[in-house]
Amino acid sequence: MLEVVRIPVLTDNYVWLLHDAAGGETVAIDPAVAEPVLEAAAARGWTISQIWNTHWHGDHVGGNAAIKAAAKAWGGCMITGPAAEAEKIGTLDRTVDEGDTVRIGDHIATVMAVPAHTAGHIAYHLANDRVIFVGDTLFAMGCGRLFEGTAAQMFANMARLAKLPDETIVYCAHEYTLSNGRFALGVEPDNAALAQRVAAVEAARARGEATVPTSIGIERETNIFMRARDVAQLAERRAAKDAA
């Protein structure tokens, strides 16, 4: 069994700890900062032996160096990230691209190239565990801004992710759900599943609760970017969300 721990950091980031109880190995995914991540691991008696980065932005790699330095005390930490962004992530030990695999114990994650938010963005899909870590590509009821890529790329990403099994748990890197949901409801006001979800999210946030992870099945019903009929519609929706 894999255990996933959510660590809120900065304003709205989530760092994920992925722990394999059988082998005792722990991976930190997109550590924006080091201290709370190291503290969360230590509180559970875990040591971080790997970091998986999805893209180069500072709020996803900012803790790499300090975690790696701390890991010298327990044997080191291997940092893996996108080959296409290796020049922007100076702490990488291993670079990966589409179809490559990484492991935590006996659990295998296949790398998916999902460029759009950044040019070399990747996701880590543990198919047998029905888990995917998507960084800033797919959000609950949203998608990442198109900083370095195109609407066509993001449309392809959404279509690809939508084909994963409904029960696949999606771990994204930000708490953007309420904003995304309210915007989405303006686009699809007659979507009953969306309206119900937004109401639930509003209640959860009022209680101070996190709203991720999500699932592919839920996103297929309520994510207006995954539901876009073509590239032009996704581009229109993304531009409108950026301007909102």
C-alpha cells in the first residue's frame, strides 16, 4: 500500500509525500520549500530518499537543495525531473521524459509528457495504484495557465488524462478549486454535477478544509477544460479565466 500525505505550503501550494510502507521509502513531489516537508516526514518516522519534480517553477523545486542536503544524514536523495527542463532545474540527478519510469519500492510510475503550462512539464502516473501526480497541468475544475505552451497542447493533455480510469486519484499542486469552480459555473450554469460540487467546495473551504485530491471521473463531469469540445473552446475558456 502507498500512503500519500498532503503538506500545505506557501500561499496555496501542496507538496505531496508518497510513502511505501513495505519498503520504507518516501518520495517528496514538487517540494516548494524544505522545512515543512522534512518536518512532516520526520513526524511519521520517514526519511525522504527521492524527489520527483513535474516542472521547473520555483514553487515546485525550491526545496530540492535543502532536502537533498538534509538527506545526506540517511544515505542521500535522488532528484528526478523533466529532461526538457534540466537546464532550469540545477539540482536534478536524473532526467526523464515520455514513457520513462521511476519507482518507489515495487510501485512503478510512468512519466507522461504534458507540456503547456511549461514547455517540458511532466506527470507521474502509477497506473497499478490508480494515482497520478500532475503538478500544474490539471487542477480540480481547472487547468494550468499556458505560460510556455499552447492551447492545442493543453487540449491534448486534457483528452489524454480524460481517458484514464474514473477512479484514478489526481494529486495537483495548488488549492485553486473554489476559484476554478465559481468560474466554471459561469461557463456551464446548467451542469448539475458542477453546481453540486461548487456548493460542496464552498462549504469545505469555509471549514478550512482542503479540496484535493480529486479524481478523473469527477473532473470529467465538472472540469470545463477537460469538457472543452475543441482547442478553440479551451483557448477561449483559458483566456477568460486568466482575465477573471
